[in-house]
Amino acid sequence: MVEPENYWHQHPLLLLLNEEQLIDNQSGVADCSKCGEMVSTPCFSCAEKCGFYLHKICADAPLKLNDPFHRDHPLDLMHHSLLIKNPAY
């Protein structure tokens, strides 16, 4: 079991490296819990099978970015559900 350093989840996560592991682990099409896109391998999956999936690239993404067009402050990476619940962002 591997826990990505920058994304908290209450259960241990499994690293799935191929589509066969992903098919065996899910009961249908799953979406990444960080970006909301359909999940594909490599990805992380909840060992407790609670429906939490995370692309490996999303787990490795920085939580803050410094952008030359936003010099006054860094940009914070937000969970897609925050944008749906609060469209003012």
C-alpha cells in the first residue's frame, strides 16, 4: 500500500498499475476524486473499496503553483467538488 504525500484519505490506498487491476477493483466507471475525470491507470484506489480513486498524476501534482501571470500570490489547487458547491470560485 502506498499513500500519496499530498492527498489525504482516511483509508490506505493501493497503487494500480494496469487496466486489469483497475477493472478487478471497481464496479463500473470511476472518476478521480481530485480532478473529476474518468480514472485510468496508473492510479490509486482505496483499499477499503469506498469508491475513492486518484490518478497518479493528480496525486503527484503540487498543491500550490507560482504563475508569472499571478505574481502577487500562488495559485491553490482545489478539489473539483468545492467548485461545484461554490461557483463563486
